[in-house]
Amino acid sequence: MSVYEKGLVTVLCCDLVFVLVALPLVLRKVPRNVAYGYRTRATMADDAVWYEANAHFGRGLLVASAVSAVLILAAYRSQSLSPDAFLKASLAILVVPSLVAALATGRYVKRLTSDPAAPR
């Protein structure tokens, strides 16, 4: 198995895990707990904020996984990067979209907790 194939398989498998983690969050099936979900002081303090924030984060993870899958497939098909550059790009392709989802959820939680008229 080449470096390109290993990178492709690794990122796609991680994307699948992210989807499996995201679905219960989107469906609001995960109650407040110490291990699973978007855990901050604000989300742990209020059930309504918890479920809203985690549904938002779950949707973000689904989008991030789709973006990551498309990008890694494009990088794999082109094989224009050296093996070393491909591995670094694979890591960025996996991490950056998920990080954007997490940061966007942080902003969403701030808006939820600072605006009493925000939908819950």
C-alpha cells in the first residue's frame, strides 16, 4: 500500500468515525455527560444550551467530514504532491474542517448564552 493509499484510507476512516460521532449529536440523543459532546461551562450548565450546541456541532462535523472526504479524494487522484507533502496535507485535510466546526460552535454557544431571544 502506497503512502497515498494509506493517507486516503486513514482520512476516510476518520471521517466515517466523525460521522458516527456526529449523528447522535445532531439527533439530540446525547444527554449532558463527562465524556461525549461539545462540553463547555455554558453547555454543561443548561440542558437547552447543551442540546442546541451539540446539534450545531454535530451538523458541523457532518459538513466537515464531507469536505474532508472530497478534499482527500481530490488530493489522492491528483497525486501531484510528494509523499511527505501528501501526508502533511492529509493531516490538514482531516483536522482543519473539524476545527472550523468546533470554533463555529463556540461562537454559536456565545450567541446562545448572550442573547436571551436566541432560539433554543
